[in-house]
Amino acid sequence: MSVLARVRLRAARLRLAVLVVALSAASAHLAITLARDQELDLAIVAVDGGLAVLLLAATYAHLRALTRERQRHAFAMTLIDLTLQPRHVHDAAGRALMLIIESGLAETGLIAIAETGAPEMEPIAASGYPEGWVDTAPALPLPARDADPSLARHRREPHPWVDPLLVPLGARPWIATVPLVSHDEPIGLVLLAARRPGAMADRAMLRLVQAPLVAALHHGELFEATYQRERDLEDQATRHREFLAAMAHEVRTPLSSIRAFVDLLTIDGVAVAGAPGGPRSELVGSLTRGVERLSQLINDLLDVGEVHDSALRVTPALIDVGETLRLAETVLRPAFMLREQSLSLELPETPMYAVADRRHLEQVMLNLLSNANRHTPKCGRIAVRAGPGESGYARIEVEDSGPGIEPTDRRRIFEPYYRVQRPGARSVPGSGLGLAVARRLTQLQGGRIWVEDAPDGGARFCVELRAAAPPRAVQSR
């Protein structure tokens, strides 16, 4: 039994109880009068009958209004489900029709909406219609902007959306329409039909359909837009991974040649003639480590092309922070020499240890140093410092004498592909991924990274990782 039918049944039982009480009271009064006077006075009978009729009429009118109010409340509570769970637009319309019909407001119906800016609307959901009718239903003009719900009335003339109902509902079904309006603009229509008018004769009941259904349709549009955005982002991420894998394959071939030349230089001593440890020897050693690092990065790119970022493996270990900084500085030393930049390492006297992934931390430092190298002018200064940070953390700072970073850019500088744009300044080469990768790798190691102003101008990038005590072998010395 439907919700509205249950309310009507309870109201009918209450009316019957009132009628029985009224008849019982009138009968008792007449019986007492007859027993006392031994006859019935017609005047008394007329008065009792009139009072009973007035009482019943007033009671029935009150019960009728109360029944309608309860029906509206029950119907409104039924429609709350539409706004609780987001659905696609078509699913939301179908769910709304199911609730309307199950509540007993109508036997069949349809919901039609118009595309944004379109002058006509088309049915998107129907119940009680022939199968497949929605796909071939004709479009009709939108209702007027100030249209009000139309009370149930007999079908008087042919209508393309009503004609399919003549078989299940008879030749003259009762039809009610509810325009759907959003921000004073019509967006669609609800058409309801039944053999008898029932609750469709209550305009206030029909108005209850409007607000939750419009909200459900809007939620459906947002749900679909969000779902599509998620799919687009996944597709974009897939394309990025495929691009990285393709680039890695493209770079691997020339890198193999470079590596072969470096091996020849090392073996033949062509570029390292002179005292061991001289400038040329250091450059070849730096070039060797750079090539090895590039080879490792290419392998990482190939892995990233096959798995999601969440699958990156982190292997925390106890590492010497100073040693990692020295290795990163050695790899990028030729880049600083080419731009005549000074790079200073300020490390604590005693080794400082942290719990981190050695390879990922080295990549973070290479990204930060490469960023400082690009944004610091020729003959500029870069300083790398290590020391204790906040309680339980080891702190690393990379400070440069470049133009610095505006506060408005600091919130986005760690986003992928974001690059700082300065009016009138030359574009600095870079992919916009270095700082994003640095943040991701730092977070995976349980650390944090941020940027702030350097005291003498420029930018200072700070990294904090979980500090650790030195190993026992070092402590025992």
C-alpha cells in the first residue's frame, strides 16, 4: 500500500469513528428523552439531528484538511531520498518517478528536461509507457517561465506524450503537469497521469515535486561533471606516463653513446692527464656519476610509465645527510661552473643522520640544486646547509641569490607543470615538474618541504626529514 493510501485509510477510519460516536451520542440522548417523557418531541429530534450534522460536517472538514497536510508531509519525506544520494541525471529522474508512483500520487508519468539554452525539452525517464518510447518521443516546447502546476484534468485533445497512456489508463485519463524551474528559468516538466485525480487535485502536493527534483537534477549534473573530470584526469595521467616512457626510450640511445665515451675517457686517460684528483679528473668523475644518475632516472621513468605514482617504492634507511649532499653537489658541479656560480656546503662537524630513502633524497636534492642553478643569475651564490630542525627532524636548506618567489606563487610552486611567470623576464627552461617531484618524494619519506625568503634576497627551500641517532659503529669511535 502506498504512503498516501495509508494516510487516506487512517483518515477514513477516523471519520468512521467520529460518525459512530456522533450517532451513539444522538441515539443515547433520544433514548433518555423517550424514557423520561414517554414520547419523542420532534423539535428535540430535529435539534439533535442538526447538531449531529453540524458536528460531522465540521469534523469531516477538519479531518479533510488534516489528511491533506499529513499526505503532503508524508510525500515530502518520501522525496528527501532524491537529495541524499548523488546520481546521474537519468538515474535521478528515474528514481524520482519511482518514488512519485510508489507514494500513490500518480499511476504513470514522465520527466522531460531541455539541454542548456535549448527551446525544447525531451523525456529522459518514463514509467508506465511502452518500452523504448523515451528514445523516440518527440520534443515539445518548454513551459512558460511563470507556469504553475496544472491540477489533474481529463484528457481533452490528442497529446503526443499522453496518447501512449490510453491503453493502460483508459480513454480519458486524469493528467497533471508540474513545470521544473531553476533560477527563474524553466528547465523541464513532470507529467503525471492516473485513472482518478486523487492527490493530483491538490496543487500544494504537486508543488512539493519541484524543489527536490530540481535539486536532484542539478546534483546529477554535478555528479556527471565530476565523474567526467575524474575520467579526464585519469586519461591525462595515462598519457603523461606514456609520454614519459616514450621519452625515456628516446633518451636511452644517445645516453648509451655518452656513457661509452665517458668509459673511453676513463680508460685511455685522454682527459685525465695530469695529477690524480685534478680539475679534469674531477670533471670526468662528475660526468660519470651524472651519466649513472641519468641511467637510473630513465629506469624510473619506465617504471612510472607502467604503474601509478602511489606504487612508487620507498626503502627507508639510516643515511648520512652530509654524504648525500656532497654526492648531489658533485653531480651538478659542471652546471655551476658553466654559469660561474659559487656553491658552498655548510655541513655540521659531526655527521647528521636521517631516516630516508637514499635514492629519493638524492633526487630531491638534485631537483632543488638544479632549480637554484636555473634561477640564480650568472656569478650568483648558492648555499646548501644541513643541521638540526624542529624536534625530531633533520633540516636541509638550499638558498640562492636569485629573484626570489612571490607569496602568491608559493602556494602553487609545488604543483605539477606550474612555472613562475615574471613580467618582462626571460623564460627559464624547465618542465615545471622538478619541485612537484621533490615534494612527492619528500612526503613519501615522511618529511616536509616548503619555500621562504632568504635573508639577503632570493629563495630558500627547506626540507625536513625524521632525524636519527648515528649507528653504533660511529658512536663507538
